[in-house]
Amino acid sequence: MIKKKKILIAVGGTGGHVFPGYNLAKYLEKNEFNVKLITDKRGSQYLKKIENLKFTSFPSSPIISKNIFSFLFSIITIIYSILISFVFLIFNRPTAIFGMGGYASFPICLAASILKINLIIYENNLVIGKANKFLLPFAKKLIVSFKDLEGVPKRYQEKISETGNIIKEEIINYSRKTYFNSNNKISVLVLGGSQAAKIFAEVLPNIFYECKNQGINMKIYQHCLQSQNAELKLFYEKYKIEHEIFNFNTNLIEYFSKVNLAITRAGSSMLAELTNANIPFIAVPLPSSADNHQLKNAKFYENKNYSLLIEEKDLKLKLLKVIKNINQNDSILNKITENQRQHSDKNVYKNIDEILKEIINEKN
């Protein structure tokens, strides 16, 4: 029997880092690699919801500088995580390690680089993250969703390879066949990101109520925090607005055939999934995202005419007007759909295959 080559995938603690790592792991396992996922306590909250998935969790911490004690504690946690990463890598030495971004991926990626293990880092936002920027000098490759990436020093530009977005193969191969017309019900999928958007459940229902009052026929599929279920359900039932409430869901594709518009946070993975599935969307960036990367993501997609953009501070003023315009003008969503059809990430895994083969052969 041919011994499978080992690959480690280190993911940060948010869904935007975890799910690309999981998607990559699924693909590589199908292609005869022995794959292990590494994360922290936060990331494990997502991964443990996936049946039959094995992963390892290490302690991690961002650098917290609000006082000397929190700063020292975070530094000690990072050093401890690097040390146990060394031990883990010595006994589970992989051919290569993928760092998917986020501070939880940093310790084991740094340990791998010191041990001369091939390091590949992935950035799916339009601004390179802090962990990836620090690891860039040690990485063999920086693979990116789009070449329009900010924050990479010129001396490392040759490390960049544009692969596309690492999203589910089922979504890459999915395409919504229908177009919108004003006789249709506007079916809206509200997505708050992997951690849900509390403000969406607080602000959007009243806007949908105003839409109903103005004769706009709508059905709402809304992702929210579990603690918001009862209040949302009561509101929609009171005003007879068709709805379906759901909490965390790793298989959003089941909703894609039911909707013709999405309202979403601007995490890069979600924007890529909606674009590949040809679902027109309104991006509402998280204002507190690091380096304002969600706003930059949203502007990038808006400039490509793949979506619309409303900043959170403008939701109450602008969303009703946008939905009214959509209801009166079929072409708004249909033009977005046509533009989205020009984009596909279908070659992402083929591109990663080529990079991985090049690095493995180079080592041999």
C-alpha cells in the first residue's frame, strides 16, 4: 500500500477561516492525502457540529494590550501554543501545512516554518490579515482568492498565486436557473455570518413590515441567534409576514433554490458562495471588522456589479428604498445575476493541486 502524504490545515476561530479549511480538507482527503485539521477552542465550536470529523484543538490568544496582565497572559498562551505545536509536528510531521488565517493558525504555522516544513498561507479577504502578514516571510506561497490584495510588501509579491475562493464544490457546481420578475414574490435570505448578526434581527423586521405595508409581496428566510427566535417569530406572525427562522447551518445551499435575494454580512467566503450560486445580494459589512476588511470586500463585489452595498449605519434609510426599486424594476437583480454568471471558482482546487505538486516535487 502506498503511504498517503500528510497535510495539516490550521484554521482560525471564525467561520471565515474554519469553513475554507474544512472545504480544502474534504477535497484533499478525496485525493489520497492524509489530512488533519488544527484549530482552537473557538474554531472547534464549528467543527464539532460536523459529523465524523476529527480535529485537534490547541490553546490560542490574540495579543491583548488593554493592561499589562492581559498582555502577559496572551504572550504566555502564544508561547505555550508554539511549544506544544513543536511537539505535535515532531510526532506528526506533515509534507505541508496550510495556514488559513486567524490568530489560532499562527503558532503551529510558525513552528512548522522553524522546522522547515512547507508552509502555504491562504488569504480570502481583500486585505491581508495580521497573522498571514507575519507569516508571509516564512511561507512558500500565499494563495489568494483575488489578486487585488492590499497589504503585501513588494518583496513578497512573487509568492502570490491567485487560486480563487476555497468554497464547497457543491456550490461551485450549483447555478440558480431562474430570473426575477416583478410578478414574483421577493424571497429574501438574511445571513448574519457564522456568528449571526444581532442587529439584523433588531432592524430588518421593521423594514420588511414597511415593505408589506407598501404592497411588496415577500417571504423571509432569516438566520439569527437562538435567543432571538421567539421574538422574531412573534413579530412575523403578528404582521402576517411569511417567514422561516433558522440558526447556525453549514448547508445553506438548501435555501438557494428558494430565494432571489440575500442580505448578508460581507465575509469573503459568504460573498463568494452567493456569487458562485448566482444569488444577487445586498452586502452589509460588519463595521468593526479588522482593518475594515468587510467594507473592502463589499466594495470589490459592488464594483464588479455582483452585488449592492449598504453600510450598517444607512440600513434604516436605504434598505426600504432599495427593495422598492427591486420590486418595480426586474432588471436590477437580473443584471446582477448575469454579471455573477461571468465569475466562477471552478478551478480553485485544480490550482491548489498544481501548487501542492510543485512544492512536494521541489522538496523531493
